[in-house]
Amino acid sequence: MFTSPGEIAVQIGSFTIYWYGICMALAILTGIFCSVKIAKKFYPLFDLDKFYDLIFYVLIGGIIGARLYYVGFDWGYFSQNLSDIPKLWTGGLSIHGAILGGFIGGFCYSKVKRMNLWMYSDITAFGLCIGQIIGRLGNFFNSEAFGRPTNLPWKLFIPANSRPVGFEQFSFFHPTFAYEMILNLFVMAFLYFLVQKYPQRHHGLIFFSYLILYSLIRIFIENIRIDSVFNLLGLPIAIWTSSILIVIATIGLFLTQKTNKKGHS
């Protein structure tokens, strides 16, 4: 059985540090470190200075996108509580919004600086994947991102004030955030296998493979989760978004492979 120790890591007077914020900071720093290490080993055209400049805009776009995506789908609450919008440390960041916002930020900067968008997207995908693994720990401390009631040995205790309507009588739930962490470890291992196995791979292979694999994981997870607040036609919005990403990534794989083949013909 697992139980969150609470949201607050350190509190001195009015000064408060939240576990969620610590997890997000560790996720970003570890993700950048991981991307750089892999890029130096497998990408001979990698430019560290350009990457650091690029990642700044990716992070800004990712953070803004992650929050706006979440706020937009829960506007009924935030329209009445505008002061809560910038409170990132309390949770409420969407990975789908982060991917979209980060890609837009990276796309704009890479076009201005004439950088290889797909090569750096591949490199960033490694950091994004490892960052998700660490970042999901924040859900544990916030007692969120959990699934249906269960009595399995690894069940997660959820406080009464965090239980969804209709599940107030249950105390233990599936720790779906942990399932996602574990499955993302397999995705990370597969991406590393690809980058090792195919040194002549076309750019875009890693990024689009990541999008497809993560989207499949998210669809599976969303069928277990019960705390999703965004639904469309009876399905969590995350399933719709993941399905769209699978289609886009599949097309992206085809187009980038075709483009690279022409470039080498």
C-alpha cells in the first residue's frame, strides 16, 4: 500500500516548497541532461550551444502549453478563480499541452535559426520521455492521476477530499501514474535501442515513435483512470488527443522517411 506524505515538502512561515514543483524541476533538469548525453554519443551534427538556446524556447512553450491546455478544459472553474491560473506548483499541467506548446516553441526557434527541426526533435524526445517518468511522481504527492478502486498489494490510498464523485466510499485505488512511469521506461529503452541499432536512421524516427508509443500508453491508462475531468462524447479528452497524435505521428514517420530517402537518392 502507498500513501502520499502530502503536497508540501518544506514550509517555513509563509514560504512553501511543494513536492510537485520539486518533481517538475528534477524532471526538466534530468531530461536535459539525458538528451545531451545521448546527442553527444549518437548525433555527430549536434551543437550543444544551439541546443541550449533551443531548449529554452521549448521549455517556455511547454510550460505555457501545459497550463493553458489544462486551464482551457477546466475553464468553468478557472474563470471563477483567475488567481489560481499561475499556481503551477499545485498541479494541473497537461503533458499533451506541454508537447504541443514545446513543439511550437521549438519549431519557431528552429525555423528562425535554420536548425534541423527533426534532428533536435529526436534528441528532445529522449529528455521528454525521462522527464515524464520523474514528473509523474508529482501526481503521487498530490494524490491525483489514479485509477479505479483496487485491493492489489500496490494499491494507493486516496484521501476522502480527493476522491471523485461516486467513489467516496472507496479508500484504495490503482496508482495509474506509476503504471505510466513503468511503461515509459520501456518506451525509453526502445528509443535507445532504435538510436543504437540504426545509426543511419532518418531524422524524425525517434520523435514520432515516441509520440505513437506514449499515445498508446495514455489510451490504455485513461481506460483505468477515474479522475479525468475532461470528457468529450463520454471519453476522456486525453484519449481523443492521443488518437489524433497517433495519426499525425504515423503520417510524420512516412513523410520524414520519404523526404530523407529523396535526400539520399
